[in-house]
Amino acid sequence: MHDLRDYKTLTARQITTAIGQLNHNTAPKIMTHLGLRARQPQPLGNGRSRAKALKLLRRVKKAHKAGRIPFELTVTGCRIDRGSHQADRYYYDRTLLAQGWQQYDTEEDAWYYGIWINTEKLETFESPLLS
């Protein structure tokens, strides 16, 4: 598997293959990286490298927007969303409970940790957040 952070040394075919291997959790990270590379000041990056990063960023954003980047799945087929959500636990108490989720507490849970389950969608959500 080719890493898109090495876009300067990859051929066009390798870049296309690498975009095809992105998933829902890795796409935002590579878009951030390419966005920083495309806007790098002149002494650190030449114009050609910045243009290539910008072109690649547009391709990844287009694939992401069109829904061609799949979700990461477990062995059993469950979807994994590793997004970093900048909120405290009580934000999830308010929003998830209003959407039909139920809180599932255990004795081992810390004060900042929460597990919610949705029995209709058969989904779980964990928030190991420090506020």
C-alpha cells in the first residue's frame, strides 16, 4: 500500500491506487496533510510540489464528497468511526439521548467515559473523552 504523504515520489497509477485504499477514517487526515503542503510558504516548498499537492487534495475531496471512500469495517462487518469529536461527555448525554440512544453504564466506567447503545440501529457509541 502506498502512502499519499509520499505523493512526490508516486506515479499517477500509484496515486490512484492509494486513493482507492483510503477509508472513512484516514481520508480527513490525508486531506489535512495535503492542505498544509499545498499552502506551504515558498522557501520550504517549491511551486511544482505545492501544485501537485493541491491537485491531489482536490481528487481526494472529490472522492470523499462523492461517497467513493468506504467506511472502515471490523471483521464482522460493523462500521468503525474513529473521528475525534471535540466535546465533553455531557454533550453526548444531551444529544444522543434525544435521538433515541440509551446510556449503558458499568462499574468500571470513569467519570469522563460513556457508552451509549441504539437498539433500533444495533449500534454502540463510546466516548473516551477528557474534558
